[in-house]
Amino acid sequence: MMYIGRKRLFSLVLAAVLAFGCLYIPAEAKTCGCGEVVRVWVDGFGNAVFQNPGTQEETRVPNQDTSQLFPDIFNILGAGLESLLTWTTGKFTDAVTQMLKNLLWTWEFNDDGTSANNIGRTWHIDEERNHTESPQYDFSYDYRIDPITAAGQLNDFIEKLCQVTGHRKIALIGHSEGSCVALSYLAIYGSSRLETIILVNGAWQGVTLVGQLFTKKVTLVPEAITNFIADVQDGNETLQWVADMLLGSGILDILPALDSWWESEILPPMYSKALGPIALKMPVMQSFVPIEDWPEARKVLKALPGTKALLKLADRYHNDIQAKAGSILKKALRNGVKVAITASYNHAPIPVTADWDYQSDGFLSSKHESGYAGFARYKGNELPPSPAKYRSPDGMVDASTCLLPEYTWFVKNQRHDSSPSRALREFIITSKTIPTVRTSKDFPQYLIVTESGVEPLK
């Protein structure tokens, strides 16, 4: 037998490894020195979805099918009149639930978490695109699926994008539901591909409205309705007049008196026949439940037939991602990733829940967007005194309770639309170091929307 010395054996092994490495060229082998930052934008709830996705028969379907809306409304009005005359609610609730079914059929899912109507969406990357001229790529995904499944698709998208562009790392921006997907990606696949992660007006800590929908805390409060109408009118004198008229006339005062009827006669059949089987069983809805509402919401979901697989997915998201968001983001910071959270406030929330006067961006609650900052109630008094380091100049926000107070920015008067704060995101993405809320005088922790964008809140 031929004797091979240790040094010679080591040399042969090393040579083989190097030779194999030259033959096997990983995605990173193509490098780009353009100096631009490739951005991946993950948008939120309600993007386009398609029947028979990825095939020649692919057809876009509506998120909410309104084709039967007017006939359904007439049916509801007729059934409501009959209910008043007969003092029965059966036909009225049947008409309402049928309208919901017709409206939301594209939200239906099977018990295993797959689409009931072969609806979805596939992503595509244009390999001929010049990323130095157009560096932002939109990740297309089915907004109805759970964030963990979407994160797996996002991982494939990012790997392919790095291969195509020659960039080893990217900036990941998750808006609204996209923040849940981005956070799930970070938790499962790590930060090795990330220069930056920004959660913009995000649902990553839940949606108050969805939590209360699951826990059946749905109600109508007169002042909440008029607050919302007045807030969305944005200078529209007609809408402002409607809000003042409704509140001043006392028409809405009947709503509290209808609460018991609503809770006993209307909600139960709506939940059992439409909301439960369709909306609550749509996987993404479960991820929108805030962690504080999940134990009660879980019981509601568990009571629905065929939700075992859905519960497993939802538990993983709530326990391993949502509840651990702070530690997941802090780990990314330690690994050198630029982490930023942006939240908006000073808008009335959607007026259909028991907790009706919280701060919001007109859709999501500011508390959850920010990772649990403290807020004064909408149109309420200022918060009690707190350390000036994290208190907003208007006294409405205290960021000291945030999961990441040094990396959380607030934009007053910005709605769920993320356009006004684009300059803030560009500042974070292009910063040479990991920025905090104290890095730039132009982008302090508290900003306000102006005609030109955003400026420091004073």
C-alpha cells in the first residue's frame, strides 16, 4: 500500500476542494459593483389574485365580488321589512349571510389551508431589467395565505433576485401585511441576505379590528361613526355636514339600544354561516390577531369544523414569530442589519368594534404598528408626563414602551398609504451606519405629513 504523508494528504484534499469550488459556482459568484441597493417591497392585504395561477387559463378574480351586491342589498331590505312586520329575524340573517358569501367567495379555503377555488398568485423576476435604474422589485404573493408560507416563497424570490442582480444582500421593506411576511422571513431564514429590514405601517403585531372580530366584540358606537366620517372627509364639506347631522340629529342614538338584538339574533348566524367558514378560516386572518387576543380567538377558531391544520400554522406564527418579534429584530441588529419600524397616528379607526377610539392610520392601530407604544385616545387628552427622551412634541405618543424605541419612527397624519414617508425609508436604506431616531435632525423620531412629504414634528 502506498503511504501518503499527512501534509501531502491535506494538500490533495485542499486541492480537490478548491477544484470543486471552481466548478460549482454559487449564486453569489455573479457580483455587481454598481453601488445601488436592491430593494424588495412586500405589499399588503388585497393585492390581485388569479384563478388557475401560472397557467394559460390564468384569470384575475376580484378580492371582493360585488357583482351581486345590489341584488343582495335589495334582498336584505326586503327581508328586513318582513322581519319588522313579523318580529322574526330568520330571513333577514339569511339574506345578510348570503350577501357575505357572494361577496367573499374568493376568500374560501380548504381545511388544510389551501385555496378552495384554485386561486393564488405566482412571482416573476424580469432578468433583463436594469436594476441600477429601477432598484425596487415587488414580491408578488397570495395575500390570503399565512405569512410563514409566504415567507418561504419570499426566500425563493430573494435567492433568485440575488443570482440575477449579483447582489449578495438586499433591503427588505414590508408594508401592512407585508410586515408579517418580512418578519417571518427574518425569523426562519435569518439575516444573511439583508442589509436593511423596514416594517412600514405593519400588521406584524396584529390588527385590533381582526382581534375583535374573532372575539366577537363587534358593535356600532355613534361617536365612532361620526369621528370616522369626519376624519376621512379631508376637507370635504359634504361629508363633514353628514357627520355633524348624524351626531346632532340623534339618529344614531338608537344603535346602543340594538346591541342585545345584534348580539343575540344577528351575529351568531353570521359567524356560523359566513364569517366563520370564510373570513375566519382564511389563514392570513389568523395571523392578524394580536397576541393578547390570540388565546380567546384560538378558542373561536378551534370551535369551527376542520381547523386543525390551520391552528397548527397559526400557533407557529403567534408563538415563534409574533411573540418573539423583539428578540428576532434585536438579533438582526446585532448581525449588522439596519432595522426600522414606522407607524402612523392621528386618524380615527374603522368604527365597528367595542374599542372604538384608539389611534390609527385609518385602518391599522398605531399601537400594534409601533410594537406597543403608548398613545392618547383619539381626540383625547395628552398622555401623562413621561421621560422627554421618547415623548412626542404633541404629547400624544410615548415610545418608551416600544419593543425597539430607538428604531421606531412615528408619522403624524399619515394614512395607511406609505407614500409620504418614502424619504424616511430612503434615509434608512442609504445610511452608511445603522441609524437610530437620533441620527438625523431631518428624520427624528416624530414626523408630520406636509405637502412636500414629511418634516420634523415640533
